[in-house]
Amino acid sequence: QVGRTGILTPVAELEPVFLAGSTIARATLHNEEEIQRKDIRVGDTVVIEKAGQVIPAVVRVVMEKRPAESAPYNLPESLGHRCPVCHGPIHRDPEFVAWRCENMACPAQLKRSIAHFASRKAMDIEGLGDKLIDQLVDSGLVTSHVDLFHLTSDQLAGLERMGPKSAANLVQALADCKTRDLWRLLHGLGIPHVGEGAARKLADAFRSLDRIQQAAETELEAVPDIGEIMADAIADFFRNEKNLTLIKALTDAGLAPTPPAQSAVSAVGPLQGKTVVVTGTLSHFSRDSIKETLRSLGATVTDSVSKKTDYLIVGDAPGSKVAKAEKLGVSILTEADFLDLANQEPPGQPP
Ligand SMILES: [Zn+2]
């Protein structure tokens, strides 16, 4: 079996057996080391284990039933050192203890990769399931992610089990997904090690695909929860010509992911870089909480009014600062003015 990143997962073909409510004809062997450790050979009788929804796994070999002529299993040799799907060359990936198909155009990889792209935790493309992806790739209609966005309802309606209505729905779903949140695209691209959580963090920190592409590894590592290995993988991904071509093609096809919503910490807010003084008692803020709010908006809070002061926020029973501000021509804001300006919802009453 060939995975999304080209990893070959050995699967045992079994004489079908009925177990825990379903017929089982295949079980995972995980990887080459596992096969060697358990010394699983062709023709062996094995004990399998089924846990929940997971593919059943081979637990051990029943040695008494091993055929006399059996030989240790050699994964690359049994495959003739070729990918079972595209017959391209395979090589051993030391990082994943696995054999990997190196052909990036391998249909098996493309199918997995598109399935991941379309999945609910990524681009969330309704109606684009595994069976349909198989048909699209096998028929040659889709040879890359970009082809998805050029599909017409006529082409789709020509496929098996696809009526005109579901064809039109899928074309609509594909059009709708073009403006999905940036993190969904980042996750959907299948950057090694980057899951949903990391994709969200990257989107929050960089806010555009361009900026992530251009980010140095040190900048990537500065993002919370992005470690050295992940930063390496991300930088590698965006250095790869093939990936850049894909991203360019997706953008040309109209993909325009939505950056995350601006938080209160805004780099372009009206109080960014301003010097603010507060006087009197405010109704929605304690002295500490107003300072904290101002700082979070990018303002500098000082204690006394001077020529450098941009705003004086005035509460009840203000002191001499008001007169001084008027004299210096400093803008005076009431608490309501401030809330308007900063576009802030008033918080709860101060403690
Ligand atoms: Zn292949």
C-alpha cells in the first residue's frame, strides 16, 4: 500500500476470516522492521488483532503451521525494488524506517494527497471522497491538485455514480473552498510534520502564504509550538520547486485563502505607537486594566502629560492633567471616545 507521502506500508493479504462482525482479508504489517522482528513470512498462519476502527494488525506467527519451504520476507526484493502502483524506483527513508516511492507523480500518492487536501480538517471539500478521487485520477481527469479546480460539471456528470446534481454541487464546493481559511490550505498541502494545530499557528503568525514561503527557519522556529524539525520541514517544503509550482498553479486557479481574523493586538490599530496618559476614575477599567488594554493596542502609557502625549483619557474626578493637556493641545478622550476609537467592547466592571 502506498501512502500520501509515498511511504510503502506492507499489508498482509489473508485468507478471509470472519472476526468481530466483519470479514477480514488484510492486516497491516506496519513496516519492514516489524516484519523482521516478528519474522512474518509468505504462507504463514498468523494471529491477528482488531482494535476499534483501526485496520487489523498481525500480532504473531503460529510457528507450528509454518510451511517447510518458507524464507524470511524481504520487502524491497518482493517488490522488485519498484513501487507496486507506478513501478517507479523506491528507496529507504531512514527517518521513517520505511521504503518510499520516489515518483512524485505516482497515482497512489496523488490520490492520498488529494484525499488529505479535501479532508474535513483541511480544505473541507464536500462530496470529494476516496471513491471519486480514485475515478478522477484513474480516468486521467485529475493529474494534480490544480486539475480539481478546472473540472466542469459535464466532465463530472460523465463519471460513474455521479448525477448532474451532485456534479454541480461538487463544482460549487470546489469554488467555495478557494477562500477557505489559510490554515486549512497549509494543513491540506501536506507539509511533513505540519498538522492542523501547527498550520493554525503558522497562519496566525504569518497571515499569508507568501510570507510563510519567504520566512527564514529562525522566523519559523520563533512561532509557538514550531520546533526545529518542523521549521526545517517547512523551509524544505517551500524550497522544493515542485511544491512552488503547485502553489503558483493553485493561486492562478483562483485559490485565495482567508487570513485569520485580526485580534486585539493589531499592528495597524489607531493607538499603535501613540503615547497615552490616563487620569480620573474610569467606569469599565481599573487603572491596571486600562494600562494593559492600551499596551495590547500598541500604545505607550505614561504618567504625566507632555508635548509627546497623543491622547489623554479622562475619567471621573480628573486632576490638573486636563488643564495641562488643553494648554499643550493634546487630544482629550472620554472613556466612551476611547472605546469607540479602539473599537473595544467595554469589559466587565473592574474588581
Ligand atoms: Zn509509486
